[in-house]
Amino acid sequence: MALDTESIIAVKKLIKEFNLNEEFEKIFLKHLENESNFQCGDEDRLEVISLLREQLKNG
Amino acid sequence: MELKIARWESKGLRCPDGIVNLKKDGFKRFNFIQMPNGTGKTTYLELIQAALSGSLEGADGTTIGKYYLHSNPSDESFFETDVECNSEKITFKIEFDFDTEACINKSENNNSKVKYITSYAAGGGEQLPGYKPPRDIRRMLHSEFVKLFVFDGEFARKLFDSTESRAFQCLDSICQLNIFDKMVKATNVYYKKLVIETDRSSAKTGAGVTKAVNKKETYEKKIEELQKILSEGEIELKRIDKEVSNINSEINEDTSLGGNLKKKAQDKKNIVDSLDKEYNKVTQDYFDIIKNPVNLHKKFISSLNILQENLYRLKIPASATRAFFEELTDEKECICDREMNKESKDAINRNKEKYFDEDRASIYNKLKSDIRDKLNAKDFDVDVLSRKTEEFQKLNDQRAEAETDLQVALEELKMSAPKNLANKMTKREMLIKERGEISKKIEEIRSDIETDVKKTKSIKILKNAIKEQEKIIQEVQSNILLGEDINRIKALCENSKKDIKQGLKKSIINQCNNKLAEIFKGTKKIQIEDIEEHISLYKQAGGSEGQQLTTGILYLSILLGRENCNFFTIFDSPCGPIDQHVRVDLSEPIVTLVKKDGQFITFVQSSERSYFTTTIESAVDENKIFYLTIYDKDRFSEEEIPSLPKDKTVETKNAFFVLDKVFFNNFSPKINKAESNL
């Protein structure tokens, strides 16, 4: 909802600059979407960070 | 998304009891609610914000207590408002439970509480306990977001205040840039939760790894040196043994030596060898003796005797087996002489397992018999240790003496030997000495039990120290990797926020400036230069106060417009301290800014009508405006109040609600009743 196209483009651009993989991008954007819809709690955020770290390991 | 406020009702709070119904004759584009100072305009504004955002849920007692009505307390206190979201009615109600005593005494320990109730058709129309707005609108009712459409002149002014960061907070709220902050905060929690804490202060850093690696390398180098001593020593020993053996052969084969001296030396050597053998045997026996504690001290013997006696006293049966109980139940009578009837048999079968203790009984019995056998054995010698010590010392002396005799004999032999043979004998001595030194070094390494890694020669202890350092390295490296991951995620969040903010800011400034160009022309032209923490206007310190407020409202409406929101706007005390001649800078643009199907609600006092509501009235159809005047009962003298239109007046417990345009425009009380009586 709050994540408009411009914001998504900005985040995608940065993910590319950071050399992060597609799966990382998918997880991160999905999280931002959930967060903007007030569907995230502290535990969810920690879980997402774990998933993102997995992707960092995968390169 | 369209959001309109239909009504609100309050009772027993610091604002007039009664209902404000904005939908009575259909929603109006402009809604003027006139209330004299001190009637409760700000309380209305705050309660509307609190009802919509749920901000009082979980608030402290003091915050809640400020809504307590001291002058006229009521049994029931609540605030309820109906809003329509895309024509669906949602009701928010806050029920107050005041800590009356604390409110009256203004005590810091105030236990006032609130209870929220929410109801809407999609939620089943029932009253849901708690603040539970429909999911699709919840985001829009966040407390920071609500401030964007329910605000006062002070809030709008703060958008331009360089000491405040309101402008950015609004941008943050509407575009939810704070979701990146939440993620950054979570990364800190994640790191703290997962970081491996060690007793090394630098264990989270590269320095921690370097330190552990250096230590590991030192230990490895030390092991390498020790292993080199061992392996080279072993080779040397073999070489020396071989060389000594060869020299021995050469000496033995040499006929130049005197036969008697040679024989004498050989005899002495045989004695030494024989004593060495005996010495080894006695040493072994000696260790066997001291391994048994009864040989070390007589107290062991007396204690064992006591133990043995106590075990006998216990009368532990030889066995209490299953068979014993089975046989017992076959008897006609029990061992206690009672008849072995069915009840007795059942009781024995039921309880017998408690008495199965064969293993323990057998251990006790074995222990008992072992002690007895040992202490009563014919060959048991209580003085064995002292005798063996004496024997050992005697043998040691004999051995030393025989060794000296051998050395003397060898010296005599060497003295009588020709030079080359004497040299061989000297060399043999030196080799044997060298062998001893090497053996000593090897023994020092093999038998060292020093635990201090800095001093030890034990390869085993050093290997354990290496393992410990490896563990630290692994932990520190895990922490470093974790830190690197966290920093990457953090950097992504922070940069995302920065980039998105830049893009949004540019776009919003453009939209605002385009609209401002339409509103303010010629000498009044103003443009936004930047929106950072506050709004700064281009090439001037700032427009008139009216222009600033207009720009602020415009900024907020453009922010709301980004979300495709057509929300009602409540603007409390818009003109406040603004001079009359610049009020049109605010009132004229508002007519443009409020959408045709919008809902603009403003709380004003009579002094704010001039050049504000009057300007709007002149530009808008009369039927698009809602007029309401609310004032406290008994506050003003009758002379100060215009005649009340009875059919348009609602009298409540503590206020009059007058729904009339003429009354609205003529209401200008200046003197309080109390003052007029003076």
C-alpha cells in the first residue's frame, strides 16, 4: 500500500548496487509490504533478518 | 479512500456534554464550529484524535485523568464518534474510568483507565472490545497519520519551525519511511541476541581473531619444537646405543687389556645389571603395596574393622529373592505365625517387589566377606610397607655402591689400557653421558604435567590450548560475519530510506509549488525551497502567517493525496494570532484546497470569523456550510447572547448547541456572567 512504484524502484536499485540476489530482493520487498500493512511484529522482523542472512551467504 | 466524520458525542469530560451531528442534513463541505475560549475545542480535537488512533489505549493514568471534568463530575464518562469510510460506518467509543481522588488531588499516582469499543458492519456490527478498526483503514489511523488531518494552527505552524522536525515526521508517517527504522532497530536486537559473548573483550572484532591466531601459532610452534626434540632424540639414542655397542665389541675383542682387570670390570657390571633388575622388581612391588590403602596406615585397618562389624550387625540376609516370597506364599502359615490366607497371599504378592534387593544385598555381603578375608588372611602383614621401604632403601644403597665399584673398575681398566683403547673407553663414557642427557630431555617432555601453557612441555596440554584458541577464532569469526551481514542489511535500510525520501521530497515540493503558483500570484508568490526537518520557503524568510498556514495545509493535503485519500480535515483555531489583513491568505486558498466532496471542519472562536469564515461564506454556497455554536451554560450573561432560535437549539446538561447561521455570525460574548455580576 505505502510502497509505491517509485519506492520499490529505489529499493530494487539499491539491492542491485549491493550485489544482493533475487531471492533477497523478494524477501525484503515482501517484508516491507507486510510492514507497511502493519502485519509485522518484533519476532517477524528477526525471522526476516535470518532469511536475509541466508541469502547473503548464498551470494 | 474517503473518510468523513458523521458525529461525535461526549459525556462527563472536559468538553460540553452532547452530540455534534455533522450528517444531520447531509455532509457539508465546510463545517464551522464556534466555541468560546475554554469551552473545550482542544479537548474535542484531542478526543477525536484519540478515538480514531486508539492512542489512549495503554496510556498512563495522568494522561487519561486530564479529561476529568472537575466542575461537574458525572457517573458516566465517554467519548464516541462515528466516521464513514467509503460510506461504511465505523464507531469508536472510549469509556473513561477515572481515579476520581487522584484527579481531584492532581496526584501523580493516577490509576485512571480507558476502555475502547469498536463497531462496524463488516465486523458483524457488534461492539468489539478494544481498539479494532477494520484492517484496510488501520494504517491510515496511526496516531502520527491522524495528526495530518486532525490538527491545529500550532501544528501547521510547526511545519515551518526550524527547531521542530514536524515536516519530516509527516513525510515519514505518510510514506511509512519509519518501516526502515524498525528494521534497523530489529537488526540491532538480532545482533545482540546472536552475538557469541566470550570472556575476551575484543572477541567481537578482528583484533580478537588476530590475538587468538597468534596464540594458536605460538602453541603450534612450541609443539613442533618439542616433537623435533623427541624424534631427533629417539634417533640419537639409537645412534648412541649402536655406537656404544660397537665400542663395547671393540673393547671386548681387544686383547691388549689385562685379563684380571677386564674380568673384574665385567663382574662389577654383572652385579650392577643384577641389582638393576632387582631394583625394577622391587619398585613394581612397592607400587603394588602402596596402591592398597590398608598398607598405608593402621587407621584404615581399624576403620575397616568397624565397617565389617556394622555390616554384621545389620544382619543383611544372604538373599531376599523372588523365590523366597513365592515359597512363602505356598506355606500354610506366614513367618509371623499368621494363617497364610488369600488376603495375606495377595498382600505379599502386592508388596514383595519392595523387598527385592538382591543386588545391593550381595554387594554388602561381598564387601563384608572381603574385609574379613583380607584382615584375617594368614599372609596379611600390617607392617609390609615399612619393611618394603627398608628393603627398597637398602637395595638403592647397594645399587649406588655397585655403580661406584663398576666405575672404579672401569677406570682401572682404562688406566691400564693402551692409548687408543683408553680413548675408546673415554668416548664410550661420553656417549653414555650424552645418552643420559637426551633421555632426560625426552622424559621431561613425556612426563610433564605442568598446566600453565606458557611453561608446559606437555604436548597434550598444548594441543588442548590450541583447540581452545580454535574455538575462540571460530566464535569471533562468526561474530564478525554476523556483524558484516547486519551492517549490510542496515546500510540497505538506511540508504533505501534516504533515497526514497529524496525522491518523495522532490516530487512533493514540485506538486506543492505548482499549486502555490496557482494560489499566490504576483507579489504574494511563494515557493517551497526545501523540506528537510521543516519547510523552508524560497528566497525569503517566510510568507505571511496566513501564507505559511496555507502552505502547511497544502503540504498535508498533498501528502494525503499521495495515498489517494479524501479525508475529512479538522483544523482547530486556524487564525489564532493572525492579523486580519493576512487572514485571506489562508481563507481564500482553503476554498480552493478543499475538494468539492471534501469535509473541512474548523473550530473557531468569534474573533476568528472575520476574514476567515466570512471569506469562505462569500465564496461558497450557503447549503454547503454547517454552522454550529457551542457554549457553556451559565457562563455568559443573557445580554451578551443573541436570542436563541429554539427550534435550532439543543440544551444539554452543561451546554447549548445552536445550529444556526445567524446566531453563529452574531455570537460575540465578551463578558463572563461572573464578571457582569460584579
